[in-house]
Amino acid sequence: MKLNVISLSAGTAGDIDLSDEIFGLEPRADLLHRVVRWQRAKAQQGTHSTLGKSDVSYSTKKIYRQKGTGGARHGSRKAPIFRKGGVYKGPVPRSHAFDLPKKVRALGLKHALSAKAASGELVILDNLDFGAAKTAAVAKAVKEQGWKRVLVIDGADVNENFARAARNLEGVDVLPSMGANVYDILKRDTLVITRAGVEALEARLK
């Protein structure tokens, strides 16, 4: 697959050959769904908690005699049926993460990249060199390109000036190649990858 390479300062900057094994696959929704679910479950805090019967603060004294009251037999005010009693099998702090094979994760990333390429939402950028870290310059360049919600993926190390300039721009996110993931790619309208980012991703996924 061949795509044009653009430069934010000088228009076009040649073209680039992309690997069909990474950018030319037929996107599978089921695979993307599995990886996104794995990512979101792993990110879930799992700090939800309730007080059980052994946690609520009440006296353990038997509340009334066993027989002769005409009511049900109870030995504790902590029972779940009473007001302010303990919750039966309520949520407790736990991890929601589950395992997903590395090969499936890698394949999911390939399909996410292929989905962006197939829909025309993939842009290859020459580099992120902007000189000084000026937010106004990056904002102007993003506006000229018509990018609304964009994810920019650089090589192993992100251009520090660009990252600093784009930090306060709404809708512009910057990641190194190792931070590329399915959820962030699918969440944005446009995916921008630098030449260095393409090389790093191909080396990572081949």
C-alpha cells in the first residue's frame, strides 16, 4: 500500500510504502471488540464496595426471644432484610482485568490500523519538527489540515517541542509508537503517524 506523505510546513513530502500485513488487512469488528473490552476492563478501578453482615456496626445481642412473638425468628440486627443491615453478596474491591493472548492483542492493533487506512482516516506525516514549542503554531497547522479529534503517533521518542505545544489543545493527543493501542486509535476521527512512527510500528508488529 502506498500513501502520500505530508509536511505541516511544506505541503507534500513524497510517498511511503506501507506493509499490507499491518495496514492492508480486512478489519474484523469481533477482534477489535475483544481487544477494546480487554483494555477497558483492565483500566476499570474496581474500587466499588459495600458493607456485608459482618461489617455493619450493630450489637450482636439477639433482638427478641426465639418463640412466642408471632414473627420470624431473628438473631441479629445485621441481617440484610433490616434497614441499615449488611448487603448480601454486594460488590467488593476487585480487579476486572482478564487475560488476552499477546498474539490477539497484536492482531487487534493491526486491524485497528487497517481500519483507519481503509476508511481514509490515516495520515502519514513527515515529522513533528516545529522548532519552538508554540501552541499557536500547532493549532494553526491542525486547523489548516481540518483535523478535529486526532491522535498523533511518533517514533520511539515523541518530539518534545510538539508534545509540549499540543498539550493544551483539545482534541489533539500525542503518543509514542509503544503507546499505540486499539482503543485510542478507534476513538479518534483521524490517525496521524510520522515516518518514524510507521517504521517503529512495523518493527514492533512484524
